[in-house]
Amino acid sequence: MGASVVVRKRWSGSVAAEFIPPTGGRLQGDRLSVGGSARVRVTAEGDAFARFMLCDDKQCSLVDVLGITPDKRISYWTQTEADAEGYRGRFGAGGDLFVPFPSGAHEFVVERRSEKEASVWLASRPDRVATVAVRPGGDRLFVKDPWRGTVRVQFLSGE
């Protein structure tokens, strides 16, 4: 079993993360090399969304998975040049916006496809991919719940 993080929103509006000791696998901020991938389980309770980020020392590129359609397409948007929390970036592509993120466990794959590109998809739907431009040094992977609800993140595997 991999590392887990429980993310809870404080009523003040900030997000806190409670780290659960890992028994193996990846941790938040581990490097994802070119050609590498990570399998991540996101378990949502109530209103939530998941932010998949690849960061360097100055900025992050990200895919916000806002929801999942009944036929398992992800609702998402992308950002580049965002800060470490995923704000103040340049918005890019999106698909199936404003679909809710259903409660329960969902497995995703994050892949660093090249030095300049990363992708995220539901493990069960590799044909429905969200892709974002990444800076060459942007190889530290974070998965967050920046907005609301409670999301548990578990890194299952990775190369």
C-alpha cells in the first residue's frame, strides 16, 4: 500500500493536509521522470476536486479534475505558470466542465510523457486524457484538494 494524504478544508478557507505514514510507494513531491508514471487513488467525500501538479522551484503546471461524467470522462481544466498552490497561472485546455466529482474512490494515472508534457486520466479510460505543458524541470508531483470537501490521496505505484 502506498503513501496516503488526507486533505481537509479549514473553515477559514485554507487547506490542511494530514500525512499518513507510508508503507511504500511515492510521497507528495517525489520526482516523476520523463517516461515515468504514477497511479493515484483519490477518494472523495462530498463536494471535491483533485489537483494534479508538476512543479519546479519556481512554478507549477497542473490539471484540475473537477468531476467525472457517467461514462467516465474527466471534467478538467489545465494551468501553466501557477504558484505552488496552483493559483495565478495561465489557463489552458478544458473538457466537460462543471460535471460533479462523485463520492467514492477513483484511480488516476499521471504520466510525464516528455520533457515538456504531462497527462492525467482515469485508469479505466486511457482514451480520455488531459494533457498539460510542463517546464523542463517541472518533475515534482503533488496531488491536492485545493477547494472544498475531503479528499484522501493514495499513491499506489510509480516508476
